[in-house]
Amino acid sequence: MNSDPPRPLTFWMAVALVMGNMIGSGIFLLPASLAGFGGVSLIGWLVSAGGALLLAAVFARLSRLDPAAGGPYAYTRRAFGDLPAFLVAWGYWISIWTGLGALAVAFIGYLTAFVPQFATARVLAAAAAIAAVWVLVAVNVVGVRAAGWVQVVTTLLKLLPLVLVSVAGVMAFDVTHFTVADTGLSALSTSVPAAAALTLWAFLGLESATIPAGSIQNPDVTIPRATLVGTTLTAAIYIASTIGVMSLMPADALGASTAPYADAARVAAGHWASQAVAAGAAISCFGALNGWILLAGQLPLAVARDGLFPRIFGRTSSRGTPAAAMVIGGILTTVMVCLNYTRGLVELFTFLILLATLNTLIPYAFSSMAVFVLPGRGGRPLTAAARTGAAIAFAYSLWAMAGAGAEAVYWGFLLLMAGLPVYVIVNPSSLIADR
């Protein structure tokens, strides 16, 4: 048996995975939420971008030390042991399949511009969302490289409307649309964190290239480069496109918009442009859905092979893909969508997205501290700059967790603890060995 499995994902596929998983539905909705902040929203983007780049630097550094499959989970296990690593993996896995439900629903939501029936026929919309999930589960089961090509194509297509709106907005720049009502220190001390909290979750997924490390070519070089390049490009696109939308639409109209990019495109170039952007938004969700389904298989595969998740997650198909793990993720996502549509649990659905965000930040915090525990490359000690960057990244992660709200933190903690029985059942001997 060949002990060195093929690595089908190239550098640009890894960059597309990072960018595609970050650029989902959020960027197409956030300008409306940020409209009331005026120019402060740009400060919020800069704060979030700075925090994201610090975290990207953490993952780049860790991937150079140990390009192991599993990303944050693998780094946590090496630095702190099995139990913390299991909790990180458990929470991150929950965040993946709850987030898949959100992306599937958002994808269908954007398609209402072309299929208006989706807006009123709940059963039809639910069936379409579930169908989208299972089409992409099938693509990922066929092979990682097929999923990689889907990610490259959808990432390129989703960038087009963002770039076009950015250019149109810069050409029609109107400084009055960025007016800040209160520039006092007291007001800014609350508005800047609020704007940053809204923009934060648009960067979740920056660690995506570290998780399927076993499928990436030359991982110790490709992963850190792809993580930093993907995060930097995404941050630039976010800020430029937000400036574009806010330039084209006054704050009151932008705040009332349910499709800000489509409405901005209509202002710039008419109805055809609005339809094109709506299509771009749908493609954006579809691409992000594809990328996260890939991770829904790769993460539990790595954890199961370490003996910390049930064995079924470690099974691979004849094509070498973690088909069982992706099918289980698809089933859980299907349940999520059905609950949302058949019972109308919109508030619960929104709350689960907050939980997804929170459970992603926990691995970020552990990974930031792992930098201090793991030895430097070649056994060399960490530089002062590396220590400072990791410390700030950890503080940023805590600050972001607080921004999720006390209720989300409370339920997130309970969900983490709910994983302990699974850990005991799957790996009881580790509890004795740790004594």
C-alpha cells in the first residue's frame, strides 16, 4: 500500500478555499447593517481585518512548524493534549454543520430574484436548499480535486460583482455618505467595537487551508502562503466593496435594503446589473457551501484517525474521500434546514449561526496559545514579534467571543460539555493514561 497518498490541491486551490470559505453570504448583507455607522464602519472593517491577519499569521506559523491535517485541532492536540484537542474539534465540527444550514438557506434566498416562488413556498425552498447540500456532498465524495476545481471557479465568479461594485462606487465616490454623527471619544468607544463585531464573522474560515493539509501539495510552504494571501486579498475586497456600496447609496436607503449590492448595482448600471449581482451572491453562497462541506469531511477524518472521534468518521471511499463524514454532516444540515422551514424557527436558526461563530473562535484562541507551547522551527525560540502577534491574536479572539453575547457563550459552553460523553465512550483509556 502506498504510504504517501496523492495531494491534489494546488496553491491556488488552497487560496480559493480560504477566500471562498470567508466570502459567503455575509459580505452581500453587511453593508445594510453597517449603514448607520457611516465612516465608522470602515474603521470596524480595518479592526477586523487587522485581527484576521494576526490570526492568519498564527496559522501560517503553526502550519510551517507542523503541516498536519486538522488545522486548529492538530495544533491544539500537539500543544495541549487529547482532551482540549477533542473539545476544539467537537466545537469546530458543530460550527461547520450549523453554518452549512445557514449557507444553504442563504443560497436559496438569493435565488428568489430568479425564482420568486422560493420566497413564499417554504417546502419548495427547503427542498431546494437540501438539494444544494447533497449535490455538493456528491461532488466532494467524488474527489477532493473535483471539489477544489469547483472552489476555484465559484471563487472567481463571486469576485466579479464585488469588484464591479467597488470600481463603480469609487468612480461615484460621495464623501457625504460616510458622515459620522458623533465623533466624540465616548461615542467612538462603543460604535467602533459594534461595527467590528458585525464585520468579524465575515473573516471566519481564514484557517481553511490548514484543515485538509494531507490533500495539499507541498503543505509546509503552500498552507502558510495560501492563508496569508487569501486573507489579505479578502480583506482588501471587503473594504473596497463596502466603500463602493456606501458611495452609491445614501445611508437611509442602504439601511433599508435587503440586497444592498444588487441595489447599488441597479443605481450604477440598471436592472441587468442588479440581476447579475444577485446571481453573484447566489454563486458566493454556493461556493462557500462547497468549501465548508469539504471541511465537514476533512476535519472529523483527521480527528477519527487520531482515535478521538467515532471510527465511522475515519472511513474513506474507494476514491480516498471521507464520504461517511460528509454524509453525516449532510444529514445534520438537512435536519437543521427542515427544522427552520417546517417550524418557522427563524430566531433559533439565527442563534445557531451565533453558536457557529463562537465555536470557531475557540479554536482560534487555542491556536494562538499553541504558538507559545510548540517549539520554533528547528528548535529555535520564538521571536518577540511572534510572541506579541500571538498574544494580540488571543486577546482579539476573547474580545470577539464576548461580542457574541452572554447567551451564545452560555449555550456554546453547554454544547462543548455535551461532547465529553462522546470522548469518554470513544477513548476511555486516555482518561486512565492521563492520570
